[in-house]
Amino acid sequence: MKVASRLGEEVVGAFGSVEWKESELENDDLKNYKAKAEFYVRQHQDNAAIAKLRSNVPLTADDVKELETILWSEVGTKQDYEAEIGQKPLGEFVWEIVGMDMNAAKEAFAQYLNDVNLDSRQIYFVNQIVEYIVHNGVMKDLSVLQEPPFTDQGSIVEIFTDLSLWAGIKGVIDRINANAAA
């Protein structure tokens, strides 16, 4: 089945074609706020603020206002957001939906992947962090680093015997997380 990538496009499948309109999606198919917000964000990844997040570019105050307008006026209300999402920063919520561009994630860790002499286990570990951030946008819960695939080649303390090296990598993770703090 072909899946439509934009509102108003046709979906063609075994049962013929179906055309949908944005108003129908709002009223019938996407009843809860979170589903509507996720749908909107996925469909508008070219939006300046959303594109900045995907590219790991810090948001400006204007970008935050734009996300507030989208999520608190166009998709629903601030009360809807807080009821379904809680107090999570807007940038973090959007990032969890769209993730980060692979090139932006690799660029963030370039110092460790290109410049520092890492052994194969360390490179594997950093690449697992990159993959995680590409899919999730942020890495707030560092306890995931104590689970596979991160531990496939040893624990953090076994892999990074030089704590200053690990501190630098953690600093990159912290800077990425800060970019989503909108």
C-alpha cells in the first residue's frame, strides 16, 4: 500500500483510493493531542525550528515561540500539551519525534570519531551513542549506557579507562541535550 506523505494526497491500495483532508484527520483519526502533535511535526520537518533541532542547532527565543505557536495554538492548547506530555521542554518533545540527522550527530562527536585515537571498542561505543541520538534526538537517561548494545563490548569503566576522555564524550551528550531544552 502506498502511504501518503502529505495531507490531502491519495492513498492507493487494494481497496481503491482514499483521499483525506486535514479536517477529517483532526476530527476522526487523530483524537488525542500527542498523536496530532507527532503527525504535525513529522509532516513539517522543513519548518525552521524543527529543522534546527534535526541539525543540532540551538534554538533561539523566536524558534521557541514558533514551537509554542505550533504545539500550543495550531495543534492544540498548552493545557493539552501538559496533560499528555507533561513539563517536557518543547524542543525535547519534537526531537523525540524527528530524531537528529546522522550527519549532525556525527559532527557533534567528530572530535572523538576523527581526531582522538580511540580503540575499536571505544569507537563502537561512541557510534552506538550516535545511533541512539539519531533515533531519539536526546540522551537524557544515561542509564541506557549500561544496557546492550552499549555494553556489548564492555562497560563504560572497562572501555573508557581514561576518565577525561569519557568526560569529554559526556560533555557532547550534555550539549546536545541542552539544544533541546526549549
